[in-house]
Amino acid sequence: MWWLAIPVIILVGKGIYDAVTEEEDKAPEPREKPTRCRKSILELNLERLRSELQSHNGRKIAILGQPGAGKSSLLKKMTNGEVIPLPIIGTQTDATNWSSDRTCNLISLYEKYVFADVPGYGTSNHPTHVFKTTFPFSHFDAFIIVFHGKFHGADEEIFHFAARTGKPICIARSFLDSLEQDETVAIERDIRSRLKADGLTPVIFFSNRNGNGVDIVFNTIRY
Amino acid sequence: MSIYDEAAQLRSKLNDEQRNPLKIALFGQPGAGKSSIINKLVGYKAVEIGQTTDTTKEAKIVKWKDDLLFVDLPGYGTSKFPKNDFFDKFDINNFHLYLCVFSGKFHEADTSFFHELSSNGKICLFVRNKHDEIWQEGKKTSKLEEEIINDVCKQTAYKQFVYFTSCKDGKGFKELSDAIYNHIDQAQKAKWAKSAKAYSIEFLEKKKEACENYIYVASGAAAVNSINPLPGVDVGIDVSVLVMLFKFIRDSYGLTDGKLNSKEYAVPTLIPLINNILKYASTEGCIYLLKRYAAQELAKATLKYIPFVGQIIAASIGYALTRTVGISYLEDCHELAKRILLEELNGNGR
């Protein structure tokens, strides 16, 4: 009865072949059809992230959040600039970019930690839905969700995906230096009621600018 | 054409203006500071600012003094607001100007909405809010500003001018307000000048001009509504229109009771002006002013018109009188607003 599998194998093989050739056909086109080809590269990179995580030992931590939330700066600050390689920090959109280079760096190492400084979700090159479907949440030991301004609907969704793994999550609000005391209280209360997060999920305020709170963020996911 | 017809026209013009406010749409990520920007532009807390979460599930509409209408649009292209319905639902094509407000990096929703706007030939200004938060280790602010501008150009695929603002220190609002003024047509310019907050002396002058035009229109209405001649003046003037006019002028300059009575302005140079403005604002104050100017106006009119019998003559004198009184009140308000603004500007400079 083994021959029954032949058509299935052929179909699968054709599918893989199509996917690969299409990828290569479209890859050289710049900016014209970003959704089609970039999405694929992002997805391939997310799959590569999965396998890279499997081959590394250590505590694996994902830093997730909106573009410009302060993820890369936080990583640099938490590790006193000793994480290797250093994250790319910039005010431009997609400073950390996983959508155009299939060999780009995905993880950074520091002591026993393996960090994934994930590009901000919700830009045209890094659509949120791709993260929801392809991001290897289950391969991480802890999550930091960074936000700036307001906690968006997308942050909430990503939080629930991370929460399903049962691993520790730290919600970190950047730009503490420009917040008043009563504002931090209001923000924390709001997040707790929205996420229905019990008292165990830490909501930490920090500032990349003066370093306040950065250690606290690190401590929540350290062990 | 009788003065009545003319007045009727003036009245309908007044009503039209009130019915068709200048409409500005703001879009951008939740938390970018759209509400704060609206408040800064009008110089008053017109919108409650939510510190928490993206609550913009509906378009938030902020009406300001009949003249301005701000609409804070909810996220474009989200599951709740699919792209194809968005333009119809929020009547997107009917705005005079669009502001894209961002405080971090560009989101897909902003980019695609901008492209949709520009393909419809709409004008969009880019506002990078929270300028005070622009900071990066080892980089100068000017360098970072440059990077942000480059990024906007790259994301939108057009060369763009970016207005940097900060609601904390008021940076950039003079420029933004002027830019809005420069990007709208003549009829709308008057509304903006009338109702937006002045961040410069030049803008105050524009405000004055807009108020003068309004006085012209309102005087016609006041005179023609004139039923009851004022005792001792013999000229019919509808004082209630004048009271409204005074209120209008004060509102335009943002000289609210609360502001005028606040300790901040209790300085010797301002107090006499403030007292006048407050005093004339009441019905009694209006009548007092009218009487004061009535003698002047009557002297101008040739003697043969006295006594005023015909309503037409009374109305035309009433018109001139109302206008004179209006302008005099405007001068007072303008002077006060100018001094207050100079204080503010000096205060910031220090």
C-alpha cells in the first residue's frame, strides 16, 4: 500500500519547490511588492529563530513590543552594553529588521542568557499577524513586552500568546522619565484590568535615558 | 437694495460660517498624543486626555467654538475598521486638512492610510510629537531629527516636511499652527485665525483681522434686529447681539473669565485692561459703551437726520455705532492678548 503515498509526496514536493522558486524569483524586486516577498523572509527568519533557539543552551528571553518602544535600547542597557552582538538602535522604522535579509542576526548572547531582540510588530515590513502565527513563543523561557505611550491592542494580543506558554512575562513601560507619579499609577491599573493579569505579572516602569528601573526589569525575568 | 436685504444676507453668511466649520482629521497610533495636540492648538483643554490604553474605538469628534472641528480617527485597516469601509464611514474626503501624528516609529496603518489620502489628492502634515522624548545615547537631537525626517520620507516615499512638537514645553506649535493656516483656503483661514491659539504676534494680527470681519457682519445683525431704541440714544440696537459679539471676541482671544481672574495676570500693567474687558462684557457694560460712543456717531451724522424717525436711518446709525463699539472692544482685547502673549514668549525664552 506504500504507493498510495506517492501522489501526496509529489504534491508536497511541488509545494516546497513552488515556495522556494517563488521566493527566489521575487526576492530581487525592491519595495515593489513588499507584502509578498518580505513577509516570506520574515517568516523564514522566524523559523530560523526557532532552530537557533533549539541549538543554544541558556535562559532564552524574547523582547517584544511596538516599533520604537525602546526594546533595543533596553537590551543594551540591561547588559551594560556587553551583549553580543549589540542590537541596532535607531529612530528610523525597522532599525531592527528581520524582513529583508535571510541571514540577519536574530539572537544576542550575554552571560547565560540568549536574547531575541525582536523587531517591532505592526510596521509594513513586520505585520503583527505574522508574529501571531509564526513567532516561536514556546521556545522561550521568559518574555519582556515593552511599550511606550499607550498599551495597544496588538500588545494585548501578543501578551496572550506569551501567556499561553505559562512562562514569566514582564510588562515594561519605557520613557519613565517623562511620566508623572500619578500617571504611572493610572497606567498600571489600566493594564491590570485590561489583561486581567493577576498580581504576579510585573508591570515595571523604566527609563533607557537615565537607567531607572532597568535592573528591576531584568530581575523579573532573570531566573 | 435695502439695508434689510443686506442684513439678511449678512445673517445668512454668519449662519453659513457657523454651519461649516474647518474640519481637521488627526490620525496616528494611540498614545501618540493627538488629544494633547488638539488642546495645544486651541489653547484650551477641549479634550480629556486619556493616559491609558487605546480607547479610540470610535472617531472622537471635538468641536471648538463653532469654527473648528477636529476628528480623531481610529486605527485604519484594523479588523474593526476594514479599509474599504473606512473612507465612507468617516467621510474622509470631506476634511480640509489631515494631520498624521506619531511619537515613535511608523506603523503600517499610518503608512497605508497616508498613501490612500495622497492618492485622493489630500494634504497631510506630519507631526512628530513628544519631541522632548527624542533621545539616544551619543547622538545629538538635531541628528536624530534628521533621521526621523529621512525615515518619514522613506516610509511615505515622498519628500515630507516634519513638524516636531512637544506638548510638555510647547515646542513647535507656532510652526504647526502657521502650517495649518498656510495649507487651508481663504475662507477657512479666517476660522483658524479666529479660533486657534495665537503663538505669535503675527498670528494675533490675523486674529484681529478675522474679528474685524466678524464685527462687520454682526453689526449688521445687531442693527437690523434693533427693535427697542436705547433710552437716551434713540438708535435701535439689539444689545444681546452686542453681548454675543463681545463674548465672541473674548473667546477668539482665549480671554475667558477664569483666565482673566487668575492670579497669573494680576500684574499692574494688565489690571486696568482686564477690568475694562470684564466690565463691558455685561449687558449694562455694553449699554454704557454704546452711550459713550453714541454721541460721537450722532455728531458724525448730518443734522437733518435728527430726530431719528425712520427705522432705516436708525438702523444705519445703529450699524455704525455697533461697529465702533465692537472695534473698540476688539482693540482692548487685542492689546491685552498681545501683552499676555509677550509675557508668555518672554517666559519661555528665559
